[in-house]
Amino acid sequence: MEEIVPDVATRLRTGFLEGLKTTAKLVKFVLPLYVVVDLLKGTAVIEVLGGWFAPLMQLFGLPGEAAFAFIAAGLLNLYAAIAIMAPLELTPWQVTQCGLMMGIAHNLLVEGAVLGSTGARGGLLTGCRLLIALVAGLVLHGLHLLWGG
């Protein structure tokens, strides 16, 4: 039997509508986070909490406030992390640093559980991802300092 291939217009329409659905889901999640962080920037809350994380984040050349994005990336997903990073006014290098580390260690709870359900050692692999992200962050920061950053 011949397989009926949808025409290009149908494919485009379907793709466009699915893209709109995905965008709507992301906006419902990302926009409130962005607004909350942007509003908190005008208060002492972000400064105080960021100060707690500053010693750790300085190891990677990042402000303490960037820790909130890492927490969101690890517990939730990269979209939440981006929503938190956007109002922090990070430099391009700092965004790259965050992107590298978060790209390695993100959505840890869900992905760790999925790994565990496959018979793999989810906790061990999650720990490895965290360790690799930390080492990669330290190496990138070291290279940045060598290049005069």
C-alpha cells in the first residue's frame, strides 16, 4: 500500500500549531519566574541570599545571585534557569560559564529518577554529573583568568 505523505502546507501548519502550544507552556512557566526575580532585584532579598552563595560562586567567577539559576536548573529545567539568569545582567562570559555547567547538570531529579528506573545507578550518575559540572566550571574559569578575564 502507498503511504500518504501530508503536503507541505499541512506539515507547516501542524508544526506551527505545535510550536505555539510549546511556547504557551514555556511562557506560563518562564514569565512568572523572570518577573519575580526582576522584582526581587529591587529589594535586599537577592543581595542577602546572593551573599550567602557568593563564596562558592566566586570559585567559578560568578556572582552569588547566579546560584539561584543553578538551583532552578538542577531541580527544574534549563528554561527556569534562563528565566532567573536573564534579569541578573550577567556578562557574556558569565552566561557561557553558566551554560556550560548547567548543560552538564540540569533537571537532576527527573533524569536521576529516569536513570534509576532503567536499572542504572541514578544517584551515582547524578553525582557524577554534578562533579563534572563543577570541574568543567573550574577549568573554564581558570582558562578565562589565563586569558586575562
